[in-house]
Amino acid sequence: MNASPLVPLPGGFDIREFAAGARQALRERRERLAARFDEGAPVQRILARQTEFIDRLLVEAWTGMEMPAGAALVAVGGYGRGAMF
């Protein structure tokens, strides 16, 4: 199953356009997750959804930038622990 892009770029990948779209998508996502928290959703589920969302954004950015073979993205801190607030 291929999910639709979180940041659609009809004219092809442009890092500035992607960054602007990603910031907007993150703002909207955080608002939805905050509402879920206010409704009493389990915190662990909210954190897992936020981490999954960030994962997808990173994959879209990585793919769009056509990183060279052998390049690596290393997760540290809250992201590395899967705890994105």
C-alpha cells in the first residue's frame, strides 16, 4: 500500500517547498494530536503516531533529495527513543 505524500510537490522536489510544506503539516498534525490528548487518548499512542508521522516526513525528504548510496541518517535523542513530543 502506497500512502499519498504528506507534502505533495506537483512540480517535483524542491527542498524549500518541502520544508515549508513539512512545517505546515507538522503544525496541523500537532493540533490534531493535542485534540486527541484532550479527548483522553492514550499518551503512548499519541507519541507513536507523532513518531510515525516524522518517519514518513523524513523518508519523503530523503527520497526527494536523492541521497547517495552509503549515506546515513542517524536518529538520536527523543527521535531515537521513539518519543517525539
